[in-house]
Amino acid sequence: MYTQGLDQLGRSELHVSSADSAALEREFLAHIDREERIEPKDWMPPAYRQTLIRQISQHAHSEIVGMLPEGNWITRAPTLKRKAVLIAKVQDEGGHGAYLYSAAETLGVARAQLIDQLLAGTAKYSSIFNYPTVSWADVGAIGWLVDGAAIMNQIPLCRCSYGPYARAMIRICKEESFHQRQGFEIMLTLARGTREQRSMAQAALDRWWWPSLMMFGPSDADSMHGAQSTRWKIKRISNDDLRQRFVDVTVPQAQFLGLKIPDPDLLWDGERQHYRFGAIDWSEFNEVLKGNGPCNHERLAARRRAHEEGRWVREAALAYADRKAARAEAAA
Amino acid sequence: MTQAERDWPLWEVFIRSKSGLEHKHAGSLHAADATMAIEHARDLYTRRMEGVSIWVVRSSEIVASDPGEGAALFEPARDKVYRHPTFYEIPDEVKNL
Amino acid sequence: MSQAQFDYLLRLGDTSLILAQRLGEWVGHAPAVEEDLGLANIALDLIGQARLFLSYAGELEGCGRDEDRLAFHRDVPEFRNFALVEQPNGDFGATIVRQFLLDTYQRELYAELLRSKDERLAGIAAKSLKETEYHWRFSSRWLVRLGDGTADSHERVQRALTDLWPYTNELFDADATDRAVAQAGIGPALGTVEARWRPAVGAVIEEATLARPAERGKLTAGKRGMHGEALGYVLAEMQFLQRAYPGGQW
């Protein structure tokens, strides 16, 4: 079914001559330059559509997979309040994934197809979720650092040129602020706690700092899609700039917590008014992207299992809906 | 990779908040039937709101206008709200899609 | 405070808590992301209820035990939840059956508790009833979809219904605590709740094209602290941090 839709996509592009194509592209770029949103029925270059499908679906997959490392601690949360807040957070993440799949579908792709790609291992999702949550402090670190980095990335996306994506991001950003506060508060409680709790917090920071910096992606000079995405106002701020902002904002927070960031090269540069930080080990990032991170296998296995074990449920719901509709028709 | 499974159809969701004047388009979701669509809409789009009114419509049922004469070179006349793969070419034996 | 009243509040709180704990295991593993949200939503509400019931119980007891002290520092024999809710999740169908049986019960029970002479309890019931209506709609609709879905889904939920049915006996088996609470006007006579529960459950089971199990089966007594082996594992997981790092603030 969905392949037929994509065939139609191809056919419509063929009708356009190259002269028309150039005119369409000029008009499209003019829209972008005027900060006008591109909506689903507007003409768009095939590459714009493909870039957005890729980016939005990766973002959606990340939210869904992201439910797992934190969901891992729901049954072990140390107080009833923490348990409730964690469930709410993970619930939000699922919801964000659903919003993003919806946005991707406006571009002419079916959610089922995107999910198949994820489960087949051919779709990417954020590298950060391939790390294990081995202590309660990891839940705090994820909220503080990972959500902190995500927020930094997401706010500019609220001004993305593609309407449905921008609107999904606005909805997401509204719900996101409590996530980071919750994480930071966990870290604060631990940092002010017993010696063992402080060690737990420091160990989590040690493990999550560098992967969080890697979340912003490689330096723009090395990034494949950067220039075009910037021209089309999909990407509004560079990877390096976002990463620098994140470091500048987070270092004082770590100082407040009384925790040490695991970077011996971290140094305030008074002239530039920024923190200088050490070199990132991109080989680790690349290994994780290739599928060799600590938890890639487990994450995909969990999602595959959920999908497979849920198949009979989804089919039953459709069978029931069909039967109900048939009865209604017969009665009419 | 997985054998072909019929996906739950796509629905567009419209929400009117408690003090709102009209229903606004909130997004879309998948559900097997209308009742489920309302339940999903409540969980997905109104998690923090009380007293809301929800409309759900099959996405394929919506008839949309063309973007307007300003965008002269828009997509050829398709009256669907957007080009979703499942809005077209429905085999006869598959009902309600 | 009467021992019976304290006991009764623990039963209400522990039942909601342990069921929430079981539902928490589903997050990230449900058949579709929408069902993840639905189950998480129910778990969240149930924890809210547990906190209210347990906090109240702790206050009445007057020994300085708050909701967390009660949740994380009692062992299996001190838990007062119905044995029904500590049963393992099984597949989505079994989870729905368990949920439906308990939701129908809470719906009738909380409606009765609105009339409790204990105003605070009536207040908690009022808040909880709104949530339970939603839970009941979710679980009863899913039971119908699965019962009247495919042959496979029908068989799965029929089996779950047969397996879980005996655990409902406990819900209506009035013991000393139930009688004392009814006498004091704090809680309803269980006969009243049962008289509504049976037809309500029967109607949905019929709509789901399922068969009501004929055998009454065993009588459990989780509400008196007599649990099977599953609860120990549930508590071990739930209480680990507080037990492993005593004295910490979290």
C-alpha cells in the first residue's frame, strides 16, 4: 500500500519540465527567505522532502527508543513521587514520538514503513540512547544533560521552515522544560546526600558527559547535510554553536552541584567568553552509529519484541473494527 | 522485513479547549476505529487538559483546498489534506481504508 | 484510629500501588505507542491514589510512617493488596483482563465510598472515581476488541479470564475488617459492591463474546497478607534502592 503512494510521488515529479523546475525552486527559496512556512501541499524539492523525512523520522525514533533507558528505572524508582514523575516523563516521550511520526507522515510516508526501517536497523536514532542506565543517578543525568542538550537543539527547530515539523516542535518544547528540571533535581538531591549517593551522581556524570556532547553531531565542516539544511532553514544553528552553548550553560550547573566534569581541558576563556573543552573522541560516536555501542543491540531487540508480540493485538483491533463496520452497514 | 501487516488507519484530530471557541487541528494519530481514535486523541493531545472537546476524522475523508493562487506552481490538483501513502489505490477487498 | 480502618486504607493503597507497579513494567513494550501511553496513564493515576491512601493510613497510625516508609519498608506479609493485582502481566490480553476485573471493582467501590462517613476517604474516592471511569473505558473496550477480534485474540483472553477469575473471589469475601468498616459507615457492605460488579462484568464479557468461567476456584487472601511467590519479586525490585541505601533522601 505505501509503496503505491510513493510511486505516485515519483510520477508527479516527472510531469515537471526542467524550466518549470527551476522556477518552482526559485519560488520555493523565496518562501524560505521570507520566513514563510512550507506546508504539506506546497511544491518542494524532492531533496527537501527526503531530508525532512529522514530528520523527522530519526527524531521520532529517538523519542520512542529513548523511552527504554529511562523506562528501565520505573519499577525501581526510590520514592512514589519519583516513580510518578518518571512515568509522566516517559509518557511524554512516547507522545513526542507520536507527534513526530505524524509530522513525517504529512510528507507522504507511512508510519508503518518508518517503523519497519527502525526495526530492520536501517534507520538511525540518536546515539545517546545506546548507552545503559546502570544507576538511579543515570536517570538524573539523562534529564539534566540529555534533555538539556535536546532542548538546545529543539528550540531553534520551532522556527524550522516546514510547518508540521515546526508546530510539532512547539508542542514538544512546551512539555520539555519539566524534563530537564526533574533530572537536575535528582542530581541535586544525590549530590547533597550520603557519600554513596554523591559517588553515584559523579559516576553518572562521568559516563554521560561526553556522549551528551556527541549528541550535537560532528563539527559542521564534517557534517554531510549541513549546508543544504541551513539554506532551507531546516537547520538554524550550527552543531558547533549549539554544543558550545550547551557547555557554557551546563558547566556552572555542574559547579553548583559540586560535581566535576570529566574533562581535564575544560577552561574558561575570558577573552571569548566561552568555555574551552577537550577533544571529542569521534571514533566512539562512529562505532555507536554503526551499531556497536553498548546497547544498540538491546534497544532494537526490545523494540522488535514489542512490535512482534503486539502484532496479534493490532490485528485483533482491526478485525473488530471491520466487523463492527460491516454490522453497521448491514443494519443501515 | 516484517510480513505485510495492515496498519491502523490515519485520523486527524481537532481539539477545542475548555474555554476555546473552535476546534483546532492538533495533529494526527493511528487507530483501528473511531472510538479508539478518540481514546488515543485524549491520551496523546489532551494529557494535561480537562473539559476538552475532541473531533476525529479519517484523514482520507478530509477534502482540502489548493494552497491558493499565490502559489501558482503547487502540486497538481489533489484534494487530499496531504499525500499520505494510504489515501490511494485501496484494493476492493480491503474495507474501510 | 481503629486497626480495621488502618488495615482498610492499606488494602486500598496497596492494591493501587502493586497494580501500578505491574503496569510500569509495560512502558516501552506495548503493542503500539498509543497503548504505551494508555497504560502509563493508568499507572500514573493509580500511583496518585496509592499515595493518598497510604499517606492517610500513615497519619492515622501516628507512628511517623509516611507513604514511602509504608511502600518501601514493609515486607510481603504486611502488604494488603488483592492477590489479583500482583499476578504477572502475561501478554497484553492478560493485562487487559486483570485491569478490567479490577477497574469494574474500583468503579463500584469508589462510587460507594463517596458516601463514607470518613470525609477524607470520600474525597479521595471522588477524585479516584473520575480516573477509574477512564480506566474502565480503556480496559472494557480493549476486552471487547480482543474477545471479538480474531480467533487467536479470543482464545488468549478467554484463557486469561479463566486463569484470573478465581482471584476475584477475594474481592467480595467479607472478613472482620470489611465488616468493621461497614459497621462504622466508613466502607460499603461488600454484598452491595458485588451486586453491581457481577452484572457489569457479565455484560462486557458477553459483548466480548467470551464465556464467564463456571468454576469458582480457589479463594485468595492477599488483603490479609497471604500472598503467592510473585509479590516477593515485585517488592524486591520496587524497594531495592531504599533498602540498599538506607537513610538516604531521594
